[in-house]
Amino acid sequence: MLTSTWQFFRVVPTFVLVTIFAVQPSLPAQTHVVSPAELRKEAVAATRARKHNVETVAKFLSSPEAEKALRSAHMDPTRVKSSVSSLSDRELAELASRADRAQIDFAAGRLTDRDLLIILLGIAGLVLIIVAVR
């Protein structure tokens, strides 16, 4: 009786350990928190948003008034526009939002030419400062 009990206590833990190691590795591999399709979708959305923000700021800085204001402030318009693409996504989104708001306010008559130029110089200055700090 002692031998069969001893053998039972040796076989059962061995069987349990073999079962755990045989079944467990395949379970986590099958479950994903985020699917590859969702990751791809988010990456495409982030790329599109960045492209839109770069275009918005570049369009704002490309207006004749903007180029004139930048030159009068002794800033190179080409350098400012080329520096826009080196901003982080967050910085770029913030500047694009400010540029959109300024254009809407100017079109609605809430801003004068002078106000628009001050905003423009502020945005250009921010771009150059951020790029210079990096």
C-alpha cells in the first residue's frame, strides 16, 4: 500500500506539470489585445492626420502676407516652411489648430491684417525655436 501511494504522489504532479506546460504556451499566442488590422488602421490614421497638419501650417505660412511678414521680421520663409515637418505630432497639431483658427477669424473679420501678422510671426517663431532646441 505504501508503494502505490508513493507512486500516486509521484505520477499525479508529473501529469499536472506536463499538462500545464503542454497546454499553456499555445493559449497566449492565440489571444491578442489589439489585432494587426486595428494597429494598421491607427497607423494610417496618424499618418493622414500628420500630413493634414503639415499641409495646414504650410498653407498658412505660404500666403503672400505671411511671406512678407516673415521677411520683414528677418526670417527665411523657406526655412520656416521646411522646419514644420520636423515638429512632433503634438506640436504640429497645436500649430495647425492655431493656424486654422486664425484663418477663420480673419475671414470672419474678427482679426485685422495686423493681428494676423502677429499670430503668423508667433507661429513662425515657435517653429524655429522648437527646431533650434532639438
